[in-house]
Amino acid sequence: MSEEPSELSDPSDPSEPAKVAEPSGAAEPSGASTAAEPSADRPPTPQQPSPAAASPAAATQTAAATPAAASPVAAASVAAPPRLQAPPPRQAPPPHPGGPWQPPVKRPSATARLRPAAPPPAPPAVLAAVLATAVLSALLLGDGLGVNLLIVAAPAALAAAFAAREAGRRLRPWTATWAVGGLALLAVPALRDAGWPTFLAVVSAFALGSLALHGSRSWPGVLIGSVGLLDSIGPGVRWGWRGVRERADGSRGRWATGIRTTAVALGLLVVFGTLFASADAAFADLLGRLIPDVSIVDGPWRTFLFLVGLVGALAAARTAAAPVRWDGLTVKPGKPRARMEWALPLIVLNLLFAAFITLQLVVLLGGYEKVREATGLDHAQYARQGFWQLLWATLLTLLVIALALRWAPRGSARDRTLVRAVLGTLCVLTLVVVASALRRMDLYVDEYGLTRLRISVAAMELWLGTVFVLILAAGVFGARFLPRAIAVSAAGAVLAFGLISPDAVVAEQNVRRFEDRGSIDLDYLRDLSADAVPALDRLPEPQRSCALRTVQRELRGSDSPWYATSWGEARAAEILRERPVSVYRGTCYGLGTDGVREGEREGEQGGYERDRDEYDPY
């Protein structure tokens, strides 16, 4: 027989009386067994019942068949109450999201579905182009704006191109359009000295660059994609850092070699450049113009520019590698309205436009005398009174068209024909309103002269007319390209506005007005930029010198390097170098606000003037 002990002992075995007969309280007065006492380190485990306890009938039969069961000890063991079983351990409830002892559950953002997977770490070509952008930003952007913006943008564009090629993206026609347009807008600071066209051009170049990197098509994509580059600032920095760490871990020897080579090259340039500059004054002057003037005082400012260039180039490259698909954002269309409910308000609006345009045609065809009799206003005052109202009417019409398209009926071909007919008529009538507003501005400028504000709002009115033409074309050929076409028209308007040099146009118109009428506002013209110098140079003395005194003082006090000097500023400096200002301040103080000496105005007698034109600064 096998001598292996069984897993469970028989309670009737006389060789183990203690396991059967010993009561639980004999060793521990507390009545609890040490084995049954729960531990502080682990939960109590339930004890397995013995076969006798599990089957009372079997225990009775065994006691009756065994003589030892009749003993007092056995009787006591049979009569003893069964040992209490410890309750099963209580399981902890599942953790609740955001509970007091659990970290908050991070839910995906609303734009998580629009973001692609993280791209691989930045390759060496991208890192080199980013570093070049940062260094050029620190060296060139601290002295003003000029051709330096184009120089800094070149390596940044290369970094984006390298990252896009590494990610497998192809150059598409619209991407090339956005990129070329952005670089063309950066030519405005290189050509013009005026600050306000330069600001518009730089902002528009940023928007076009962001669109080139995202490749947006829909309205949400174009609107958000124009500023979507800002969303890649943080991810771009982390992406670049991963690329640096990966390259540093695998090529420590090559980094050391590159650093030594660069240090030796710089040392040779400094030593021999210093010797040649001390040997030839012309070479020293050329070297001084080419090399940026960097001092310790400018250290914090240059460091900030370095970080701006670094972060901006990384954001551009990261966007080119994995752009956010802003086209995935959709705007739910409104509930279609019934034909009569939708069309009746717009038809009434069209009738109102038609009545207003009929009156405008009467006025434009020679009805100013009737207008003067009815209102008491001359044609210039009449023109000024209505321009701003017509501009607001044009803007509100765009809003009306957008809302009408949202709730337009579109269930059948007849519905679509109705929408095209009603909204097309409204667009055509609005174009006539735009023409009327521009005619009013022309009359007002002819009477009171051109200013920066007037040329700006006239340019905006022209662009709004272009938008209505594009809407008409979309109604005929489809609206697939409408968002991108309007964005291109806006960028083209800003580019044209900067290239025509608005300050030069303002100066040219006022000079012609002075030649025709003998009246000019020198107080306004002397605040124009250097772009106005070629036109103001045609004025006779002393008006010429009084108009150019401020510009000449600014140019003489400027020490901007070549990369921060615009072509307009350089041309103005050359003109004033050949023909400097020749009158003193006192002579200019003797001129009135219209640029004519007191007592010399037409119609003035005895020191008093009659019928003097008051210049309105509007």
C-alpha cells in the first residue's frame, strides 16, 4: 500500500485524537483560533470544512460504528458547535474616473480626430535649416525690416520642404500658389518704407504660409488654417528636441568633428578679415556694411530673436510633416426653408436696392443741381455723407448672402434655380452700389485731396466688389474653389496695395492738386514716409523743403544696415543727397496749413482771405 498521506484526515482515526477532540477554546480563551484570526497584512481566508462537518449523516454513522466515539472526549467533540467561518474578503469597488484617489481621466480633445500620428524625429537637413533660420533671425532682424525678411524666410521654407519630402507629401498647385504668394508679400518690406502696408503684407504672408503648410480647402479649413501654424509651436519644439537627441546619441564623433571644423573656419575668417580690413579702407567699409553690428548690449534682444526664429522654423517644419486636417471641421447646414418664406425678404431687399440705384443713376447723369436744391449740399459734401453708409451696406450684404445660403431651399432643381436667381440679382445690384461708393470717394478726393484713410477704404471697397464677382462666378461654375479664391483675392489686394506705394500715390495726387489749385496741406504731407519723396520733390520752394524736412532728418539720423533698408528709403536718400533741404524752420512756420504764404492766397486782400478752402482731415 502507498504510504502517501491523504489530503484530508479522517476524524475517526484514533491516532490523531487532538485534531478531533480538542475544542477551539482550550488553547485560546478568546475563542478564536490563531489560524482563523485575520492578519493585518492579508485578508482572512475561509477555512475548508472537514468531511464530518460537510456531511452530518456520515459523521453520525461513523460515530455509531467506532467504539472510540462513545468516549467523553469524542462526545464533547461531536456536541461542540461548528467553528465560525471568516467572511470572504470585500473586494474594492472599481475606480471611478476623476475620483479623489485616482488621477483625472484625460479625454481626447475635440480636434484629436483631426491630428495625424506623430511624425518621425526631425532629420538632419531639417535641423540644419532650422538652425540657419534662428541664427539669421538673431543677426538680421534686430535692425528693422527690409530684404532681411526674405533672407530669413528662405531657410525656413527649406526646412518645411525637407520635412514634407521626408513625410512623403507632394507639392500641389494650390500649395505652390500659397507659398509663392507668401514670399511675394515679403517683398513689400524690401521695396516700401511705409509701415502700414508693410504690416499688412507681413501678416498676409504669415497667413499664406500657414495655408501652404496645411493645404486647406473648405471655409473652416481656410479660416483656421491661416492661423493654424500657431497650434504647432509646442509640438514643433518637442519634435525638434527628439530629433536632436536621436542624432546626438548616434553620432557623437561627427558632432565633435563638425564643431571643430566650424571653429577653425571662423577663426581663419576673423584673423584674415581683420588683416584685410586694416590694410584697405574700402574693404573695411564693405565688410562693415555686410557684417551685422552685434554688441553685448543687444544680447537679450538678439537671444529673443534667435528663439523666435528657432521656434517658428520648427513649427513650420512640424506642420509640413504632419499638418492638422482643419478641413475635417464641418458646419452643419441650416434647416431648409420654404420657397416663399425664404425668397420674399430677399425680393423685397432687391427692390429696395433697385430703387436706390435708380436715384444714383439720376444723380450721376447730372442731377446734382436737383440734389443741392433738395438737400442744400454740394457734390463733395453729398459724396462724403454717403460713402461710409454704402460701405456698411456692402458688408451687410455679404452677411445676408451667407445667412441666405445657410437656410436656402435645396430639395429640387427649381429650388436651386430660385436661389441662383435671387442671390445673383442681389450681387449684381450690390456691384452697382460699390461703383456708386467709389464714385462718391472720387468726387470727395477731387475736392479735398487724398489721404491714407481715403485710399485704404477705397481699396477695401474695390476688394469687396471683387468678392461679389467671385460669388457670382461660384453660382455659375460651382462653389468648390470659392474659399480659396477669396483668400487669393485678399492676398492679391494686399500685395497690389503695397506695390503701388500708397504714400507715393497720396503725395502724387496732392502735388497735382497744388499745381492745379495752388493749395496743399504741408502739415499732413510731411508725415508721409520716404516713399513720397519722388513726388514731393517736384514741389517748388519753399513748399518742397518744408514737406521734406522731416524725412531728411530721419534719413540722416538712421544708421540702418543694407538688409534693413528698403528700396524706397534708399531712393529717397539719394534724391535728398543730390538736392538737400534748403530752407530753415522759420520759413516753414510762415506758411499756412495749405502750404501758401500768408497774403499770397488767391482771393485774399489786405491780409484777409475770402472763400478759403478748409481742408477736411477725413
